[in-house]
Amino acid sequence: MPMPYPDLILHNAAIHTAAGTPSPDADAVAINAGKIAAVGRFADVARLIGPATVVLDCGGRTLIPGIVDAHCHLLAMAARAGQVDCRPAAAPSVPAVVAALRDAIAAAADADDGTHWLRGYGYDDSPLGLGRHITRHDLDAVSTTRPVRVEHRSGHACVLNTVGLVAAGINRSTPTPPGAVIQRAADGEPTGLLLEMSGWLSERIASRKSAELKPLANRLLAYGITAVTDAGPANGIATLHSFTAKTSAADFPLRITMMAGWPQLDEITRLGLRYGQTIPGTRVTIGHAKIMLTASSGNLHPHPARLTAMVSEAHRRGYPVAIHAVERDAIVAAAIALMDAGAIPNIPDRIEHCAECPPDVIDLLAQSGALAVPNPGFLHYDGARYRATVPPELLPQLYPVASLLAAGIPVALGSDAPVVEANPWAGIAAAVSRRTADGTNLGGRPVESVQTALALHTGGARIAVGQRADLAVVAPSPFAAPPERLPDVRSALTIINGEIAWRNGI
Ligand SMILES: [Zn+2]
């Protein structure tokens, strides 16, 4: 039987083959029915052209497997479109934060009935930002009639104004939820600062639903991203519905793996949803069970003994776990819990973030058998803040991708957006250079090559016959560009399942 005519042929491309270096023997690929059907010289591949084959000249740009962001938060990213930017670059002082929020109220005055929550994001209490946390009193200067909520840059803290505290039902006698902090002044009144309470709040505050995912999709596709893992700690049936509705409407062509929030694991398994299952007619797959392990309250939460029981319970339901662990003590506890619980055969558990990894912690991580999912993009975007707030001897141990690899630990890279921008090329740049956005070297071992770092961001995909046609055509060439130019790499053509999802310049 002759080979069917390809749907699409890309030529005049530098092709990143399995070996990692651009191949001199191939400058074209043919794609058919969502798969790569041929890789070779255009002179040969051109013989396959049929009457309906689309042929695109890549203009010498570099063809790579589509990028996978192994850890991000899609709905939070999309929600930011309607929120006020309170990051230090936009609002460098407390009065500037207040002014930005007041401006947003004024701008929306006739479009809004005044009862919706006004939300801001990204304030930074560190010396590089405001130098302190905001309080309810600061935000009462924004509004005394409308609830206001401003998220800390970490996503693990937020501040409500007085109306907001009342709306959420928080007063001086509200008991503190486990693992959380309701900060109180000397007189016992809440200051407005809440740590680790976003899940608690979302159960009590109706949020404006259904953020637009289309602009977000385009932003991700422009980086060459074709698949994301949503690591929402409260992902359940409602989140799944919003993802499947969007993806079937083609608003969001990227593949989504949705982790199952630990608190929602029961409702998810009751519906018969299994780990690894792709929802029919969509590009949404059910991923690991997400467990938050935090140290914000001064103690690990949940307690290590409880953590092991949670891991075992998830495994019993057929779900591997992804444990959120940023601080050294949390990573140690996560690794030990995974060792105590044992793994589901051939399905590694994951440890998310792995920010503080001195050598002894790396040894434990290696013994745990877990997939580590660090976020080297933080070194790029937040490196200056780390230099101001982290003891210098610890800087080389932050997100040490190369040291994890050297210890034999499997690694996948995630952005953790929207905490920082979802640009995977910034993370790759930091992994291979250990440099911040302003060019300062933080020390520590760099990943040996862009090829190696990119492979951690593509899920091991290759450009070879029979592989899934999730591809991006990027420039400047990541393999030739100096590290400081890597964050500027963009896709001119992003293809998912053989279909053009993004096109800009080809
Ligand atoms: Zn996250």
C-alpha cells in the first residue's frame, strides 16, 4: 500500500534529532494523521506531496519537539487577565499598590455593581518589594464597601480588606485552619494577612467563573508549549469540567494533564476516573494526586506520619502522588514518606519544586525514586530577590537541576506560572547558566547543554517517524544562541497532534 499523502510538510528547518544536534541529513518532516510520517531531506520528502498537502517553509528556523510545562496553574494564569498587577515593577510601594487598586475600581465603576471582589496579585514583602506585608488597613484605603484581596507573589499568602474579611467570615474568634495562619495583631484582631488559606477561601467565596483561556493558550503556544500539567491543589470535577469544555471548544488546543487535588481525590475516584485516563473527545488527561506539604505555619503540614498515610491512600486508589515541597525540611519529609509508602510499580511519584536541595537532600531524593519537578525559571525571574534574602552559601543549592541529574534523579521542568511568567526558555537559560535575568551567576552546577535542558522540558519526545506530531519551529536557534538570548526564543509555528495551533511568521 502506498504511503498516504501527508497533511503537512515542513521544510528548510534545522532539525533537532534524537542525538541532540541539528541533523545534516534532514531539513524536512512530513506529518500525517497526527504523527510524524517522514524525516529527511526535502528533495526526498517532497515526493510525498499530494493534492491537499500543506507545504510550509520554516525559513531556516529550528524544529523541536513541543515543550511540556510540567507544573503550572492554568486557571490562576487566566484569572490574572482581570486582576490588578501589584508586582514590584508595577507597584513598588504600599501607596502605589493602593493607588493601582483604586484606579482599577475607578476604571470599572460603571461596569460593575460594586459587590464583586477586586483582586490584585504579586505583591512582594521582601526588601526588593514593599519591605513589609500589606494589611487590611492599607486595603481599607482602597475600599470600605467592596471586598478586596491581594495575593502575595508566592501564591501562598494573601491580604483581605475589612469588608473582605467579613465576607469570608474571618474575625477574632475564627479558628485557624490546620497548616494555615490567620495573622493577628496584639489585640487579637486579624491583620488581614492569611497564609496557606486559598483553598479555605475558595470554599467560602464565590469566584467569578470561567476566565478566558484563548489568550492564555496563544501566549503559551508562542513559547512553543504544546502540553501542560495543571498542578492545582484543589483540582476536582469542577476544574475538570472547565478544562474539558474549553478544550472541546478549541479555545485551548494544548494537551492538559490535570492533577487531582488531594481533597478532591474522593469525588474524582467515585466517578470512576482513573490516573492516566484521557477524557474522550478532549485533550485532557488525569494526572497525579496533588498533595500540599507546607511549612508556612512553622510546622510541616500535614504531619509526616499523616503524609505517609495520604500517599498510601492515593496509591490504593491507583493514583501516584505529586507532593508540593519547597523548603529543605519539606523535601526531606516528602522523600521519606515516598520511601515509607512504596511506589506503584512503574509509575513514579513526583516531588514538586525541590527549591532547597543541599547534597544530603539530593541523596534522599535519589533514594525515593521520585521524579523531581524543579522550577529553574525562578532563578531567572526571582534571582535578584534570592540574592537579597537567601544566605549566599545556599544560592548554589537552589533548584540545582544539574546536581539532581548527576545523582540519577529523573527531572521534568515546570514554570509554576503564574508565580513567574510561563516562559520555558527563561528556565532553560537559568538551568544552563545559573544566571539571573540581570546576568548575575548564582553559583552551582550548570546543566551541560541546552539539548539536555530542553529534553527535560519535552517529556523525552523525539523528532522521528511514528512519534506524535507535537512540534514547534523556533528562533533564534536555542542551540546556537548565547544563554542571555535564550529567554527571547519564540515559536513561529506550533503544531499539536499534527494541526497548526499557532502561526506567526511562517
Ligand atoms: Zn504550583
